[in-house]
Amino acid sequence: MFDSESQKLQNLIDTVNSKTDMTIHEIVETYYQVMNVSSMCAMLKEQADSEPNPLLSKIQETEKMISEKFDSIIHPKILTKISLTIQEMTKNLQSGHSGEKSKEQIESNAKLFEELRQTMSTKEFVEQYETGISHDQ
């Protein structure tokens, strides 16, 4: 199970690293997988003997991948992108507050507010992950 989840994480990291734009669903899925595999690593390390063995080596490789690829490169990129998206959405909503609005404009703004709410919620989730990284070091 650890091998398949680690491979799934590796594939997600490779995919995410090559993308310039991610959906909220993709962001949440990626963080979920990182946290899932990190938890597995911690649990398996406690159970593994201190003697060198293939599982311990695989755990260390996986932790290194998370640290070097995800925590150091992808996570900051995602956090920056989310922050910029929130700024852009907020600016767009603020610029549209003049005069009367048509039904279409009201519906469009309502949709944009919902997207902004989801994006802000995702940013909070991503920042919580960052808090976890800070505590682990």
C-alpha cells in the first residue's frame, strides 16, 4: 500500500510541477495525498527496525521527495498563485460596484464571490499545511 500511495504522490507531484494553473480540486487532492503519505511514513518509521532495510530506505526517499520537490518548490508556487488569484478576484469585484446592475452582472458577481470564497478557503488549508511544515522542522 505504501508503494502504491508513494507512486501516486510521485505522479501527482510530476503533474503539478509541469502545470501553470491548478483547479481547487487538484490543489486539495495534492495536499491530501502529501499528508496521507507523510502520515504513512511517520507510522511505518516507528514500526521499522533501526536495522537497514528496503522499507526504511523507501520511506527516506519518499520523505526527501516531499521535502525537496513539494515543500520547497510546489507548495510555495501554489501559495503564491492562490494569493495572486484572490487579489485579482477581489480587484475585479471591487471595480464592478458602480451604478445599477443587470441580472447577468448580479449573477456573474455572485459566481465570482463563490469562487473567491472557495479560493480563500483553499488558501487557509494550504497555510495550515505550511504551519505543519514549520512545526516539523
